[in-house]
Amino acid sequence: MTADLLIAAALVGLLAAAAGAVAPERLRAEVVSVLTVVASGCGLAVALGVLRSGRAAVVHTGRLLPLGGLSLRLDRFGALFVAVSAVVAISAMIFRLGYESHALSSRTASCVLPLFVTALILVPAAASVTTFLFVWELMAITSLLLVLVDHRRRSEVAAAAQWYAVMTQFGAAALLVALVLLATHADSQSFIAIAARSAGVPAWVRSTAFALAVVGFGSKAGMVPLHVWLPRAHPEAPGPVSALMSAAMVNLGIYGIIRVGDGLLGGGPAWWWLLLMGLGALSALFGALHAATSTDLKRLLAYSTTDNMGLVLLGIGASGLFASTGHPSLALVALVAALLHVVFHAVFKGSLFLSAGSIQQASGTRDLDRLGGLLQRMPVTGSLFLVGSAAIAALPPLCGFVSEWLLLQALLHGLPSSDLALAIALPVGVAVLALTGGLTALTFVKAAGIGLLGQPRRAQAVETREVRRSMWAGAGILATLCLVFGVAPFLILPAVLDAARTVTASHVLDPLVRGWHVGLAGAPGALAPGLLGLGLLASVVLTAGIRRALQRAAVRRTEAWGCGRELQTARMQYTATSFGEPLTRVFEDVLSPAHDLDVSHVAESRYYVEAATFHTSLEDAFERHGYRHAASALGWWGRLARRVPNGSVHRYLAFGLVALVVVLVVLG
Amino acid sequence: MTSAWPAPSVVAVSVLQVLGVVVGGPLLVGLMRKVRCRLEGRVGPPVHQPLLDLRKLARRERTRPDRASWIFSVVPVVLVATTLVIALVAPLLSTDPAFGWSADLFALIYLMLIGSVVLALGALDTGTAFGGMGASRAMTIGALSEPALLVAVLALSIPAHSSNVPTIVARSLAHPAWLATPQRLLSLVAFLIVIVAESGRLPVDNPSTHLELTMIHEAMILEYAGADLALIKLGESMRLIVLLALFADLFVPWGIATAPGVGHVVVGVVAIGAKVAALGVALAAFEVAVAKLRLFRVPELLAGAFVLAVLAVISALVVP
Amino acid sequence: MVLDMILALPLLGGAGFVAWRNQAAGWIAVAVNGVALALGVWVAIRAVGNAPLSGAEGLLRADALSAFMVVVIGTIALLASWIGVRTMAVEVAGGRCTPRRATTYGVLVQAFVAAMLLAVLAANVGVLWVAVEATTIITVFLVGHRRTRGALEASWKYLVICSVGIALAFFGTVLVYLCALHAGGHSASALDWTSLMARARHLDPSVLRLGFALIVLGYGTKVGLVPLHSWLPDAHSQAPAPVSALMSGVLLTVAFYAILRFKAVTDAALGPGFSRTLLVVVALASLAVAASLLLTQRDYKRMLAYHSIEHMGLIALGAAAGIPLAIAGVLLHIFGHGLAKSVLFLTSGEIMAAEGTSRIDGVHALLARRPTLGGVFGIGLVALLGLPPFSLFSSELLMARAEFQAGLGWAAVVALVAMVVIFVAVVGHARHMLLGAPSTPETLAPPPAWVATPLVMGLIACGLIGIFAWPLSGLLEAAAHVVTP
Amino acid sequence: MQEAAGRNRGSLQLRHVDAGSCNGCELEITSMSSPVYDVERFGIRLEASPRHVDGLLVTGPVTRNMADPLRRTFEAVPQPRVVVAVGDCALDCGVFAGAYGVQGSVCDVMPVDLAIPGCPPHPATIISALRGLAGT
Amino acid sequence: MSSAYSSTLTLAAGAVLICAVVVLWVTSTRSMLIVVATQGTALGCVAMTLGVHVGDAGLIATAAVELAVKGLAIPVLIDRAAGGALDRERRPLVNVPASLVASAALIVLAFTAARGVATFVGATSGALVPVGVATLLVGFLVLVSRRRPIFQMVGLLLVDNGIALVAFLCTAGVPFLIEVGVSLDVLLAVVVLMVLAQRLRSEFGDLDLDELRELHD
């Protein structure tokens, strides 16, 4: 039954793609969106069925994919990711109904979008090396084409797509080697067989495969230093696509790391996981810092994706570390925390990206320095963005807090430890969590405060109007989930626990308390998000009531206090750049911002300034110090190599003569 | 997960805690102001002056900048409400308050964070230069002090194997030797620095400055008037007293009511009052003695706190 | 009989050009090639699980491998002759070509196709050699068809280098013949494929070793493998698009077919180690050369040509692995590469005709200005770079799996590194050509539907054979077993 | 006055505006906060934001340039609000009466609730007047 | 008989190699053509000698074809291609003394490398196989070092002749049908080269091949 639904999801997805290719332009958006929602709905149904029953959905056919065969097997672990992708896809497609983009309505884009969603749903179900790589690459190429949609309007799109293409191909190559290496040593390309036989595989093969998988999947998850494409490509994609990429596609990088590390390899030595924790910590800090200093709304969100995926990697690393040092119960808790964060990140980041898409469409820009005052002009979208921001800043009672709390608990309960690795890694993990937590709060105060509040910083922003209903409905679904999961995590926690158990084949008794609360079994105290939410609501009502009782007169609306000055313009407000400036100065050594002050004087005297322009820019340190050099080295090599074939037929023939001589010498 | 205490005691303790925080907060501020004035050679306003101010403000007109949204009006309410929740669940008087099992230290910190965040949002909502300036500075300092705070908390939680505050307090009482360990002392200092930074006291911020350009916290609330301002002032004083009370519980837990009974609770009230007052006096005295730091020296202070907290964790691992 | 017909049909099409001398002849050639393809498909269906067909008194022989190659050649020939009608019409209309030369062109293309068919259908490896040499001579005029300085230069280089290479292959063939005679072969039939395989175990190892090395060197020239690969970018960039398509799409792989045949003999005699070492060396060298020269490539037709060198390197590496899975992957790759590369060359011909330059920096914003051509070119590059759903993805994965199984994992990793570098380079070039906004808002006429259709169909075919296993898997496996123990 | 005292009941915050003073009054106002006079003990403070105060403490004649800012500051104070004019200049422009650049006294610009004469007024005078407002 | 056979064979084969070396030496087209014709004839003689020795009619026929094509047709064709112009190799890429030294090295290489094949074949013909390989290598050297189109055509011929020599010596020639095909192909190749050389001259004028460098990356 579930298998049929899985096939149905894929077929409806293909149907949607076909419809996108042939439908008349008038109907295209509607037809494609509705069909894709149906496909995602099928995917969601399969995932929920599998999560509930625990019976995997299996599809196998040799009639597809020559000499490899298509092999799908959706277990609970995969189902969790399918469910997440499906929910994000449904929201994004509802959003897409109202999203006005001529480019996204083109024949190609309409055809590719459903394919992308289908690939997102199929990746976690893939159960053989060939199938996995096929759908993985399909996902990569379809998302690449969708990133390209706006290439005519903005020149940055092409650059972003180029970065994305290169990084994703690099990652795919690493994955191919990792998976094929495992398949070769396990003598089968089925995941089940590999998992069963991987224990007998030589240690170097296991380690190589894991390291390559971390590289390959990490690049998809936006792991530093392979993240460079993410803050370029996610922002340049059209609204619904960037939501799908940042909320659903990056998760699959995490999926892959867990699937390979825990599922196929069944865990490994401590250094694997320390490596992962290190990379996670680096990603979290780097992403958070750049998000805090970004002024482009969607770029900020993209960097924050890197940050959150870093936290997830930290959790996975901690989980593996616990498992390898003999703490199976904590390992499970840490993994659950990481997975929970994946789910919640999808929910709030999806809502944020969709709201950001609305904002971009309504105001025509995503530059925070030009936005402002949107909450009054777009009350619903603005509120949804606020909810998402609060969730991502881990403010209770929204969902972000629950997963971060659980992760903190896992790290905390691993201490004190006699194991040196744990004793060093866990406190560092807590410190990273804490620092990113603070930076994220700052980031989203900036995003929401500068973007939505205050006065419009540009004339056009005054004209901004609320977007169509379906657009905020799409973001609203996810924002509602932020609140629902935040208050009632028990709705999702058992499913996540089952998923984590499935992939680690863990037999640990229930490590978490059941019911409304979240907590570690056997540990005193727990988190009561529902109660907390209720308490907050009650005390807000109480306080507001008291205020109302004390002061019944209407609030007087006056001009803002400007020290008595006559001229109080919107330009005097803090911008996103100035908001982040103190932080930029604090982390000057890491961010190394470039300043450029250009002063021109009046002709008569140098004492009078005619005009002054100040320009500041922050470049990604990895891009500047790593990738640029690599690119110029390749260019240098290319120019060098070009000198060899200079067009002389004699030289060409001489190659042959030399080869002939070598053959004769060696074989004669 | 219900309290082991009889219901009336629990209710009584809860009411006392909330009342204590609501009334004690302004009084603490008054006390600190008094101490300050005395040290400066003045008589100073009466200790209950902040309460008088609040009474007057509560009846005054509320204003709202014409471009601000509904967020602006919500901020004071949320600020007070979050602190009320903390006052309710935190073990200020007894080790087993209502919902004490849910009084997780991390949760309390994040509840406080809600207050900081909404204050900053409210400041940005005014659409003025001062609001943005204050919000930017406050959030930067907050972002840097949070890691120090969380790591310091971790250092406290490690020996207790829990981040539940009542549990930590109860275990500290059971093992007084913990209190003199290096990790305690180190995290104590870190905690103190963070309290100073979070509550906007000298040397991080001068709460009585009149110069907008040097303001951090005051700049954020320039636009609030009347009842809104009263709530904000109340909320801030509540945050301060809650922080100090938590600090007192975590580092000097003696006197807290560990069993139901009027006697215990009375002792608890007196003890926490005395401890908080002593801390307030010490803080005020310290404030008189130091000058405000330049804004960009503040991160150095917070980084110092962070290092101390990390050292605390490491020594917690070395000296279990 | 069928085999004779398959050979005769293209020649018939060539005769049509002489008889009619107008566009109708072009369509007749298309039809004739279509019929040849249909016959080839029939032969292929029959070849799976049955004894090989033979024809022309034993001179021709079609086992599954030959049948597969006939299908590949037929498909690409159909595509190329279809677009050839357009190319010649445009050239004649534009005054760049006289009707007389158009006729010559038509005849030569058909002869070229026939020579390739002869090469893969020949029962005797000597005849195979003659056919491959014949393709060289025929295509020299096709390469030089434009009569420009560049075309002349390219055809000179092409002829000289390939003649030398093919002579070396003849040397190798002679040495194999020598071994076969000494192993008891009869002089007339010793070079027959079946007799060679039958006596493979008794062939003299040291002479055979030298012979195979010379064959790899010699036929490798036509395949475009290092070291005698240098003619390829020149010839492919100067030839008319349909000829480039045929050369890059099938001629290279027909030459590789010869290497595959000899490899089977050598492996049977010497074990797989020798041919593997040799092929790995030339494959990796070819990949390195292609990667290095694609980095700063300035001409898009040359870019496609170097891309062919890369794919030939991949095919050689796959063949080095040698196990049936690898050979199946190689053959699938041959088909997929043929389709994608010929579509790309044909499209690039259209682009060049429309834009008047083959320089990468001379072409911009194609997707915006010429959506059809730009789209086909872009999707073709996607296919060629080995991304799904196109068959090159499946075949590259198959080859990689096989290489790992055969213990050539390290070489596969090196190849992957080269492929990533090539990806970087090609994506950069494609970005400059395809993306962006047009500098001037011009409305440009798209190519007629009858031109776009075969191109799109080619890409669709390339996708379908990568997704659906059932029409091809059996044939691929049967063909792979012909040249593997 | 009485109304204000009943309203404030021991808590009075004012915003000081120098509308064009010679700074004589400022010196006296500053010395109110010194240990000698210590106005704060009566619950009276000067605040930075007009939103936070109960009224204005205006000194000096109202110059042309300060008239508008003064009015704006007055508008910014939440109601009910008081205006305290300190010094002779604030009351009737003093020696600056009729000078170029002087628009008039404070009461020409806004209603004055409490006038404290003197050139400059003694701190004790100011404090006692303000105590009347504060109700202490 | 046997000694006459072997000395004839050795003489003819030696002539093939010597002609190849002489090609390196000469600079004028006319003298080079004489050398090429001589070499073709010598090659034909080798085939003829072998054919007579074995008594194989096919081989004798092959020898006749060979004589006709390589001894006569091709030199005449090349002469036509040269169009009577006095084309000289003025400045070879590798000058004459150096190319002679190089050819000596290549001949040594050929003798060492082909030893295996020589012993495998055995007998007089086997011993002469290295001569063929040496011719091939010298031909290759001509291809690599000579700038004039006609000299490159000749280099190609030398390579072909070397291989043909090896073929005759090793296996008494490939089967007749294939041999005809091969000869036809070589003939056609030379014809095509000739056509190309004419076009090159009409397009580029007096041309060194080394200047033909318009096409490169």
C-alpha cells in the first residue's frame, strides 16, 4: 500500500512536470502547483504511514536505470525526511500559486519544479547506490535549473549558479567515490547489504568512505568550508525555490551523513565524529557571524542555514562520539536532538524564506538597508516573519528552543567524563551553541527589526502592499507548525525517536520522557514547553489587563522624539549595516571588512567637503582565501597547458614518435 | 511531576515569589540608588522612590510614535510577562516551587532573552536613530554575554547532572563542599559580569546618563511614556532582582526553604531578601567606584567572562 | 543478406545525390539511413541470444557488439543527414558552397557512413583496418569542405596524423597476423575475428604485446587518445557541423571498437593486466590533456572536441576495467556520448551559422536571444557533463562501479578529479555563452521546427536510454560478453 | 499646582530646555543636584527623554531658533504636563527683551504653570517651588 | 639458390633502409623522388624475391601491384603535385647532420626493439625485420623534422614502406584482398595529400608546414 503511494507520488510528480511542459501559460502555475501538492501529499502519506507502522515501503524494478535497477526502500528514518520535504513542498506550492514570476512560469521552470520536488521526496527512499546517485543528481540539476530562472534579470544569478554547479558536482564526485567504494567492498550496491557487510570492510575503506561522504553531503548541507555556494544560490533562487532548497534540500545532506555514518557504516571511531563536530562548530560560528553581518535578507537567511546545519552536525558528531565511547543512550538523545533540529529548521526556515519571498515580491528588493515599516503595510506576512524569526532565535515557546535545549541536555549529560575527547568536545559544543544562539538572536532582531519595523527607508517601500492570500497561507502553514511543535513537541518527538532508532539500529530503552514534556528519562527536571507557553500567555494577558485597567485613555500617536529637530527623516534610522557594525568591529579579524571612503572637496577649498561616499563590504573569508586561489591556480595551469599544442603539425607528430619510441623501448 | 509539597504551601510560595519580585524589584533599584547617593555624599531619594515613580507613571498618558506598529505597544507587556513566569517557576524562596521541575536554567535564560529581544524590536520600531543605536548595542552585548552565561551555567550543571535549578540548588545544599570549588568561583565571577552587562549597569552601561549618544539601554526606551514606561521600568527591575536572586540561590543557597512550613518559608523570605540586598549594595558600591567602559572595550570584558566560564567548565571536569 | 543491405543502403543514398542533385536527394539519404537504422535494430534484436549473422560470403559478420555499433552509427547518421539537408541548403543559399560541392558532400557523407558500417560489420580485422583507413580518406574532404585556410590546415593535419596513426595500427595488425599464423592459422582466415579468438591462447605473448601496444597507439589516434590526439580539435572545429557530429559521435568510437576487439584477443592471450595498464595510461593522459586544455578554451567547437577526448579517455578507462559490467558501461557511454555530442555539434553549427563566430566570448545570452538553440545547447551540455536523467550519468556510474570492482578505483578517482575540473571549465564557458540579458533587445528567428525536432529528439533519446533499461540492457550485456571472457 | 501635586505624590521628573539662556540659570539648576541641595531626595529628577517626564523646566528668553524645538519638546511630553519657567528671562525676557533673535518669553510660546523668578534664582528657591509641584 | 635468395633479400631490404636515410640527406624534390622510386622498387623486389622463394602466386601478384604503385605511380603523382617547381627543403626543423645522427640512434633502437620479433620469425626474412622497423622510424623522423608538404608526404610513404617491408618479411604479406585494400588506401592517401598540397600552395603560396599554425587553442 505504502509502496503504491510512493510510486504514485513519483508518477504524479512526473505528470506535473509533463503538465508544466504542455499547459498553456495562463493555467500553468495553477496546474503545476496543484499536481505537485498532490504528489507531495502522496509523499507525506507514505512517510506518515511508514512512520506509524514501521514497515518500510519497498519498490524494486530492473526495468529502469540500465544495469543498475531502480531500488527504493523507505524506512522510518527516510520517512522523516520525506515528511519534512513534503510539508515544505506543499507550503511552497501553495505559496507559488500567488507568486508572480514570469520566469518561474516559463515552460522549462514549470517542468523542472515538480521534478525537483519529486527528487526531494525520492532521495531518502533510494536504497541502492545507483538509485541514490541518480535521484541525488537529479535533485542537483533540477535545483540548479531553478536557481537559473532569473538569470536574465540579475547578473548575480549566473555567478551564483556557477558556484552552485561546481560545488554540487564536486560533492557528487566525492559521494560517488564513497558509495561505490563501499558497494565494491560489500560486493553489493544495495544499502541493506552494505549495512550488513560493512563491519567486515577494511578500516581505511570505512574511514575514506565516511570522510568523502562528509565532504559530499556536507557541501549540500552548506557545511563550512564547502558552503560558499549556499549564500549565493539560495538568495538568487525565486521565493518558493529558495524555501525548498534551504528548508528541504539541505536536510538531505544531513540525511546522507547519518545514513552513511550510522546506517551503512554502523558508527565508527571517535575521530570521525570529532571531525564532524569540529566542522559543525566551524559552520555554526561562521554562518552565524556572517548572518549577523549580512544586509541582504535572503543571504542572511542562507547563512543562517549554514549556521543551523552546523548545529545539526554538532549534534550528529556528539551522537557518534557518545556511541563510540559507550554512551548509547546519550547517543540516541543527541541524534534525536539533531534530527529534531532538522525538522524544526525546515519549518521555520521554510516560513522565513517564503515570507522573504513575499517581501521581495511586494517591495521589489531584499536589501534590508532599503526596507522598513513593512509590518504595517504587510501585516500578515510581517507577523509570519516575526514568528519565524522568534522560532529561529530559539525563543520559547516556539519550536527552535526545544531542539536546542535537547541538544544542550545531551551535551550536558555527557559530562563530567573521563574520556578526553568528550571532556574537550562537549564544553566546546556548548560554547558554540551559546555563541551562535546569541548571534542568531541579534541576526533576527536585525532582520525583523530593520525589515519590518520603523519607517520605510526608501520611497518604493511606502507603496508596498500585502501579498495575495495563497502566498501568506503557504508561509502560514509553516509558521503555525513552528508554534504547534514548539508548544507540543510530543506530536513529533516519538516519530523522530523511531527514525533515529531505525538508522542506528539502537536497542536503548526509551531515553526520553513521554508526554507533554521533554526531558531525559531518569534525569530530574524537564522542559515543559506547553506549560511555558500557557504561562507566558496567561501572564501577558494579565499584564496587559493591568495596564488597561490603569490607563484607559487611548494611546496618543505623536511624532517620534528627535531632540526637537524639525527634520526627522527615515534616513536617520539605523540600517542593517549600521546595526551589525559593532559586531563587525568586534570580529574584525575574522570578517576583515573592506572599507572604502571616498571624499571629494569643493573646488575653492579643501576644507569643505562636497560629497563623501562610504562603502563597506564583507567578503567570505573562505571564498577570498581559498576558492579564489584555487580558481586562479586552475587558470594559470590552463594558460600554461595551452602553450603546448601550438598548432605545429611537427610537434603533434613528435608526440607520436616519442610514444612509439617508448613503446619500442619498453616492449622490445 | 507534581510538587512534593502540600498545595497551600506551594501556592503561598508562588504568590510570595511573584509579589516579592514585583515589589522587591523597584525596592532593590531604590536601595541601590540610595547606596549610590550615600557614597556620593548625598541623602538621596527614599528607598521606595521607584515605587512612587511607578505609581505616578502608571496613570500617565501613553504615547506611540506615529510610524510604530503594534509591536511597540506589546513590548512592555511581554517584558514584564516573561519575568513574571520566571518569578513563578524559579526556586527563589523554596527548593520546590510550583512547576519547579520545569525551572530549567537554560529555559530561564532563554525566557530572559525574550525580554531583551522584544525590547530591541520595540526600539527599532520607533524608527529613530536612537532606537536603532540602542538596539544594536544592546543586542551586540547580549550576543556576546549569552555564551559566557550558558557556559557558566554548564559549569554549575555538571556536578549536579542537571540543568534544573531546584535540583542544582538542592544538591549544592547537600554538598556544601561544591560551593568552594574553583569552578564555582570562576563561574561566579563570569556570572556576575554577565549580570552587570545584561542589566545595563556600570561599567557596561550607565543607567542614569542623559547623553543619548552614550546610551545603550536607555536609548531603547526613550519613546515609552506613561503606563508603558512604568511596565518597562518594572520589568527591568524585576529582571535585575531575578538575576540577583538566581545568583544568590546558585552560589549562596543557604536559607532557602527546603521543606514546607511557615517557619521555613519565613526564613527563606528573609534569607533571599538579605542576600539580594547585600548583592545590590555591593553592586551599587562597585558602580560608584568604576567608570563606564568605552563601548568597544565591553566585548573584552565579556570575552574575559567567557574565558572564566570555560575555565570553570574545565576545572569542573578536572575537579569533579 | 541483411548485412549487405545495411552496407549498401547508405551507398544508395550517396548515389541519390549524384542522380538528383537537389534537396530531395538529402531527404532520400535521410530515409535510406532511417531504413538502415531499422535494419540495424532488427539485427540487434536478433543478435541477442542467437548466433551471429553473416553476409557477403563470410566477409561480414554481426554479433551483438557489431549490431550495437550499427544501431549507434545508424542513429547518428540519421540525425546528421537530417541536419545535413539544412546545413547544405543554408550554405548553398549563402553562396559559400556551389551545388556541385554540395553533391560531393552528400556522396562523401554517405560513403563515410558506409565505411563506418563496414568497419563494424567486417569479420576480418584486416578489412576493419581498411575500412577505418577509408573513413580517414573520405573525411579529409569533408573536413576541408569549406575550403577556407583553416579547413585546409585542419584537413592536412588530420590526414597526416591519422595516416601515421593508422599505419601504426596496420603494423600492429601485421604482428597479430604473424602470431596467428604461427599459432596455426590459415593465411586467408587468420585475421578473422572468430579464428583469432579461437587461437588466442596460443598466440605468442611478446609479439602480441608489441602488436597490441601499436594497435592502441594507432587506432588510438583515430579515437582521439593521447599522444596522437592533436588532429581532433582542429578537424572537428573546421568540419561542417553534420560531419563533426558524425566524426565525434561515431567515428571515434568505431575506432575504439577496433581496440575493443583486439583487447579481447590480447586479454585471452596475456591476461587482462597488460591491456589494462596500457589503456589506463592513455586514458588518464587523455583525461589530463582534455582537462588542462578545456580550462581556458576560447572556441566552443574546440571545447566540444576536447570534451570528446575526455569521453574517449573515460571509455578507455572503462574498457581497461574489462569486466562485463565495464564493457556494458562503455557501450552505453558510446551510445549516449554519440547522441549528446552529435546533437551538440549540430546545434553549435546552427549557432555558428546564426552568430557568425565560434568564439566563446563572441556569443552571449543565447538562452535569452535564441531560446531554442541555447536551450538545446545547454541541455546537451548537461547531458555531456554526465548529469541525470541522461544516459551518460548511468554509463559513467556503471564504469566507475566496474573500475572499482576491477581494482582500478584509484584511476577512477583520478578520472573523477579530471571530470570535476572539466565540469568547472565547461560550466564557466557555458555561463558566458548562455546566460545573462541580451545587450540589445533583438528578435531573432528561431530555427524551423524540422531542424529543432531531431535535435530535441536526440536529447530525449539520450535521456530515455539512460532511464529505461529494457530495450538496451539485454543487448548491452550480450555485446559485452562478446569481448569479455 | 495642587492638582499636579496630587497627581505626582512624591515623584517629579522634568526635562530641562535651555531656550536661549545666558547659562546663569543652568549653573543654579546644576547645583540643585549637588550634595548641598540634593534635589533627588524629594523625588525630583531631570530626565533625558521628554516622554519620561511630567513637564518642562525652561530657562532663558525664547530665541527664534529655539521656539520651534521648545514647542516640539512640549508636544512630546505626555499629558497632563506642566511647564516651569525658571529665571527672569524665561518670565519676561529680562535684559534681552526686544533683542534681535529673541521671540519672547516662555509664556508667549506656551502656557506656563509655574514661574520661578530670579536672575538667576537661588537653587533653594527652585527646589522649594518644585517641591510644591512634586507634592513633597 | 638459398644463398642467392638470402643475399637478394638482404640487398633489397637494405636498399629500402638506405633510401630512407638518403631521404633525410637530400634537400631537393627531384632527387628525393628518385630515392622514393628506388625504395618502392626495392620493396617490390623484396616481395618478388619472397614470392619466388615461396612459390606463392598471390605474393608475386602483390609484388607486381607494389612495384606498380610504389615504384611508379606514387613518384609520378608526387612529381605532378610538385608541379615541376623546384621545391627545396631549405631549413629542416632538425638539420641534416643532426637528423642523420638521430636516424642512426633510431636504427639502433629498431634493431634492439625488433629482436624479439626477429627471433620469433626466424630465418633470413626474420633477421631483416628490424630493417623494416628502422625504415618506419626514419620515416617518422622525416615527418617530424621536414617542413615542406612534399617531404611530409614522403615521410608518410617511408612509414608505409617500412611497415610493408615488415609485413612481407614476417608473414609473406597479408592476404591478397587486404593487401589490395591497403595499397589502394595508400595510393588514395597520397592522391588526397597531393590534392591538399596543391590547394595549400594556391591558398598560402610558398609554404612551410611549420607556419601552418592558425588553428590552436
